[in-house]
Amino acid sequence: MAKKTLKKKDPWKLKKWYSVYAPKIFGNQKIADIPATEPEQLIGRVIETTLRDLTGDFTKTHVKLFFKITDVQGESAYTELKKQELLRSYMRSQVRRNTTKVDRIMDVKTKDGRKARVQVTAITAKRVQQSREKEIRNILGNVIKQEASNKDIEQFVLELVLGKIASAAYREAKKIYPLKRVEISKTKIFA
């Protein structure tokens, strides 16, 4: 005689959809809808999007933003910025023949005590000597540290993403050697 089998429940029918919102510095915009069976499963998940999706500015397609879900209220999940980086293909397209890429990676502390690791990249107009490269690297570091120490984390992140800090670093570093571009290529915010 055949055994009776129990009908399995579809796990997808148990899931609910939650709306994920960006932090208030990005206007609390909806960035995604994600499924979960329990709201606690959402906390800690990382959502990836581009700055173009948040602002509608097509010139910012190369900026990737990573948001970490920190709070769930009802069917809404709220995030904070975890990481920002530029696409590798974009950075590679900026470096050409007879130019020099100058990188500076450093840990900074903001006015409210939060820490972040910032990677700044400067691209020179022509090939540069190592002594000038070192001077440019020092100036980039000084500008970023000064900007971070004068701002809280939200203000610092917003100016990093919008490019205001990179343009301030460009204005200072171009006095040493002609620069083609200065970009904040990667930022990671620590808890």
C-alpha cells in the first residue's frame, strides 16, 4: 500500500516584502524591495546601488554605494552607508600613457568620533618624479584629514560622495604639479 506524503509548503509564500530606504542624507529614498520571513533576518544585509539611482544624475553612474540595513520598523527597513567605491573600469579609463597615478590610503576620524578608511587617487597630466609624487600624496592626506576632523560623519560622507572634498584636494595638490583629476576612489565607514 502506498504511503501518504505530506504536502510541502512553498518557502516563498511565507516571505514578506520589505521596502529598503537610504539614509536621510540621501533623502530617505526607496532603494530596494527585498523578501524575508522574519524582520530580524534583514538586519545586517548589504544593498548595492549607484549614485545615479539616488540622484538621477547620469554623470554619477560610476559611483557605487553600499548600504547596510540597521533598523526595521513595520515593512520598512532603514540603512546607513557602509562603503563607497568607484568602478574599476572608470578608474582604469582615467589613467593613460605618460601619466602617473598617485594613491593615498588612510584612516581618518571625524568630529563625532566615527572612523573611516579613505582612498584618494590623483592622476597627473604628465609623468612625475617620485619626490613630487610624495609631496602630492602628503597634501592629499592633509586635506582629507583636515576635512574629516571638521565635520561629523554624515556631512563628511555627503561631501565625499558629491566630490566636494576631492575638488578641495585637487585645488591644493595642483600647486605642486599639474593634475588631470583627483577622485575619492574608495571609502569604508567603520561602526
